[in-house]
Amino acid sequence: MCDVWNSQQYYFTTTHCLSYKLRLILFNSDFESLRSVWSLFLLFFLDWVWDEHCKSSGAFLSKDSRKVSFHSDYSCGTAAIRGRKELSEGQHYWEVKMTSPVYGTDMMVGIGTSEVNLDKFKYSFGSLLGHDEDSWGLSYTGLLQHKGDKVKFSPRFGQGSVIGVHLDTWHGTLSFYQNRQFIGVAATNLQNKKFYPMVCSTAAKSSMKVIRACYTPTSLQYLCSARLRQTLPCCPDVVGALELPPGLRTFLQTQLFWIFSVNSRTGSSEFSDGVTCSRRRGDGKDLVMVEATAGLTRFSCWICLLHT
């Protein structure tokens, strides 16, 4: 509860700071103030960016470390980079957009521990992510790799594709999305481990950009939101369809928007909270919706009590 309450405090505090900075720009038209506000926006909407200190020599950063370009002239091997933040607890969701033509031996999105050697294939062309036991990687060819074993996992993806990654440290699962459509669970039993977001490429003049990087604690609020998304996998506006307090609705749409904006296939267990729910034919789905909505409402009441 403390983690969730702190996240709400951070949201309102950051929003206030942004509003104040915007007023400064309107009255002063100061370029440095503009840069400061842009940095605050990035801090607010991106939980992490790429790490300029943990990358191959063939990787170059731009766009406030959101965009990574590989092999600016020609390619002689495999370049890789990892995110700044260590992902050790809670729920993490991020999206990587392919901003260049996608081709070559491999271009991959995935995760790995601090033990992964980003220069392993510096002078050779290979599928870096997932070649060992410390990493998992999804290739643009649709192959998922771990411990050097490759299996067909998804359709191929190319320029403009958005690859989403959900690391659930509570249930120990790693899941992938393509263009915000759920692909599947790629790995399980990942509890009590620490990972970093990673990407790699062998293609010359290739690039990728992180466009979302979200974090939320594994709280009652998250579990109820995930259950609602699971119950209504194709609903375009789950939050809008429910009768929720306006403040709670705004918070969900801004802080947990990624849960409701991605779609899971009917029957998938991506957003399962691990609790078996007995459903009767006809009214089972309604029962789950009532329980999940009630849980969110109880959470809202607790927040109000804390605030008073």
C-alpha cells in the first residue's frame, strides 16, 4: 500500500511541477526552461532510458537516450545495449519501436541479467539475446531464443513495428506483444531475479526507440486492473465502461494506461493474478467484473482515508 500511495503522490507532485514549468515558459519563453520541462516529461512518461555506459561500441544514442542506432556506417558484428534501470520487483512494461528497416542476421528485443556480455559477438554476426542462460530474446524473424535454443514464437516484424515487453516479477513471467496485441508468455519462474531491458542488432544503419517504459507495484490496484483487462480482452475502453470515481479513473488512465491499452487474446493468462476463479455459465464474467470493480473501489476508499 505504501508503494502505491507513494506512486500517487509522485504523480500529483510531478503534474504540479509540470504545470509550474509550463507557466514559466509561457511568461518567459526561456529555452532552458523548455529543456527542463522536456526532461520532466521524459521522467514522467519513461521509467528508464538506454544506458550510455552499458553498450557496445557500435551503438549510438540520441533523442535523450531514447533512440539507439547501430553500426552508423557499416556492420562488422553484433551491437547491443541495455536499459539504465535494473528490473527487480513489481510490474514492468515497455515498448520498443523499429525506426529503421529491419533486416540482417538478427535484430532482437528482450531482457538479460548483468552477466550478459554485450560485446560477445562484437566481431561476428549472431543472435546475442538468448544465446546463454542469462538472457531471453525475440528476433524480428519471430524466433524466441533462450540458452541457444530457438522456437517459433511470433509473426515476423519490420520497420514501424512496436514490440511490447511485460516483465511480471511477482508471478515470474516474461510476455511479449506485437503492435499492442498479446503474443504469448515467453518465460516463467523468473522470480527473485534481476534483469535489464536489452536490444541488439547486426544490421548497418539500423535503429530502435523506446516509446514507453512503465512501472507499477504489484498491488491490489494492479491485480484488479489486470483482471478487468483479462475479463474484457477486446474492450477498447475498459476504464470508461466502468462506474468509477473520477479521480480514480483519471489515475488509472494516466498511470496504468498500458494495462488497458494492450489487448490480450481471449482465454490467455497474461494478466492472470494467480487466483483460481470458479465461473458459472452465463454470469461468471459478470461476477469477475463485479469483484474486480469492487476491489478498485475499495482501493480508492483506502487512498481517500490515507489522504484525510
